[in-house]
Amino acid sequence: MTIDFKPTEKQHLIFEYFNDTITTEVLYGGSLSSGKSYVLCSLMAMKCMQHPGIRIGVAREHLTDLKKTTIVSLFEVLGDWGLDSEKHYRYNSQAGELTFFNDSKIILCELAYNPSDPNYNRLGGLLLTFGAIDEAAGINEKGKEIFQTRLGRWRNAELGIKPFLLMTCNPAKNFLFREFYLPDKEGTIKPYQKFIQALPKDNPHVSPEYLENLQRTLSPNERRRLLHGDWEVFDDSETLFTYTDINYLFQYNSLDEEDTQMRLSCDIAFTSDECVFVVWSGKTVLKIIKKDKLDRTTIVDTIKKICADFKIRYDMVSWDADGVGLYLREYFPGGKEIHNGGKALKDVGYKNLKTELYFKLSEFAKTGHLKIKDEIYKSEIYDQLSVIKHKPRQSMDNKIELISKSDMINILGHSPDIADALAYGMIFHLKNSAMTTDDFVFINF
């Protein structure tokens, strides 16, 4: 059988990277109509036909989307190549497998975050040669990482195939931005990773009518992001911290001379989660300390030691008092207990105190009053603040409210503990707040 497949110049790079001796991760995309799904399916189909008995995993966030979109693109590729479903392959939708005439398989995988399976144990038994993730912007980093551990486990040495992972996406402000786009732009991308920016102009098969319709219907910012592949445009009016805001946090000059009070804000957790302690001088973060699996006594001792080291009074300590943090009041009299679901201190339309604290943090970030001197967790702070959003206006009952913690965890793959600890530091500044509902225009609410 002769396959007449002529990839575009950008698509051809994927096959070069697949065959080299270094590359194990490729991110392809950057816009709509750049041939992302077609080339992903072409790579899987071609390798299945070349290598009998291999097993390729193809994933998306939700299995239903995988079947409705990616598999449809796969059938398009197979049809274009003249393959017959009765002769050359068979598809079992219920089992989530497409098996070729030579026993090679494409296996469908779902990477949606599930609170009951945070470590993706459901993928534990997978034995895959290599893998692909379509629309990778929809999954969290933990899902990608666990899926990647399943690659390279089936006949790789025998066939000389690397544990290769191909991902496609549209521009997104998540781990793909941090791990691929920015390093590629700055020339620091890891040798085993490659980023291919593909645009509609790189795809000669895209319909001009389709592009014209997108030009008419997309907002200006969405046109920049989805048609021109602009990764740095910011169009989510529900997000409290833009990429520019977060970068500005780390443009550290000097301490705020108007406020040099030493303070400590804490996100408290026991055993299975991390505790985060943020040391402040005024509105400047001097130090971020993370501790794993602390017990009650160790948490108290840690806070006392930090207070001693940085000369912080106990009444200048704040902590999450919901659940395990409630007991700290007896050790730190005068400290600030924070009940996330409690009433906002400045009643200007916030659903609860935590929402108010995050909006105050956003205000300080946007106006340049908040600075972070300690850059050890810079990438984590970027990831975590990027997912802090308020609910859409139409879904709120006359009160501004953040999206749920579970929604944030679903995007990140873990709790935004550092971001929470930063927000808890704002409790000391609310008493001086002059913010009103008019300020919501400032944050695009």
C-alpha cells in the first residue's frame, strides 16, 4: 500500500523530531486551523502501519471530546489514505481502541482531573509505546506528567522508538506557556523539548471562508490569540491577575518605606498537604517557606521560629482558621484568624472574606504596591495566580465570588497554596481600604 501524504513544512518537523535521538516532547500549535489534529492523527496512523503490535495512547481532557473530534480527524486521515474499516482497521468505541490489521493499537485515554483519583491511578496499567495529547491546553500538568510515565513501556527498545509525546494546543496561560512557549522565545527550552508555532498561513488546506467567518465572529483579542497565535494576549476578564501583573510582582526595587512592619501569613495543612509561610515587610514578600507533612506541634514550632528569626510579633501573624488552623489562636494571641467563607470586612459586594482578600491582592499587584523579593517559587506563583478567577457575572447573586477551590485544583492539578498564603497577608491592609464597587472596572469585572 502506498500512502500519499504530503505534510506541510511545519508538520514535517514533527516527523523529524520523532526520528532524532534527543527529542521526546513536542508541542505543536498556536492557533486554529493550523493542521494540529490532522498531523497528530497522521503520525499515529503512520507509525501503527509501520510497526506491527505497537500501542499508542491518544488523550484529551474528556473522552467524549476525544471521540467527537480527534477520532473524527483520525477517520478523515484514514479515509484520505484509502484505508478501509472492514479491511485495514476496526474501531471499538466501547473499549476505546482502534486496532490495525497488524495488531497495532491506538488507545483512547481521558486526562480529566478527578478529586477521587488525584494521582491518576486509573492510568497505572497502561503499557504504551508513545503518546499524543490533543488540545493539551485543557488538561493540567499532573495529568500530562502521569500520562507521560506510561510511555516507553511497550516494545520501544526492540523497535528503536523513544517514549515520544506529541501535544497540540491553542495558546493558553498554563504549564504549556511556562514549559514551552516562554523557554522557546527566550532560547532556554530544554534539548529534549521542541515548540512548533503553527498558524493558518502554514496550512494550505484551510478554507478561506472559514477564516473569514472567524475574523467576523471572534473578539479582537481572541483573533490575536486563536488566529495570529499570540500567546501573551490576555482576554479573560474574569481572571484577577494578568501575565503583566504577575511579572510586575518580581520587578523588585526596594522596600515600601511607608510600611516596613514585619508580618507572617500562613496557609495551614496537616500531613498530606504543604504548609506555606510568607514573610512580609510591609507589602514586600521577603521569604516564602514551604514545609511538607507537618503535625500540629511542628506547625506551632515552625511559626514561632519564623517569628523569632524575622522579629515578627504574634499579633502580626495571619492564618487560615478553617479546619486544622483553628487551634492556633491559643498559641498566637492577637493574630488574625481568617475564615474563608466568613463575611467580608468591607461590605462592598463580596460574597466572602476570601474573595475580598484576593481582590485586595489583585489591587496591590496592579498598582505596583506588592513586590516579591524571593523568586524561588516564581513559576509556581505564576501558575497559581493565573487560575484565580471570579465567577461570571450572570452566575452570581449580587455578590462577587471566586470560582470554587475544586475548579482551581482542576486546572492546576493541586491546591494554590502559595497564592492563598499571599492573599491571607492582605488581612492587615483591609482596614485601610478605600476600595469601592467602582474599582471593579479597573479589573475588567
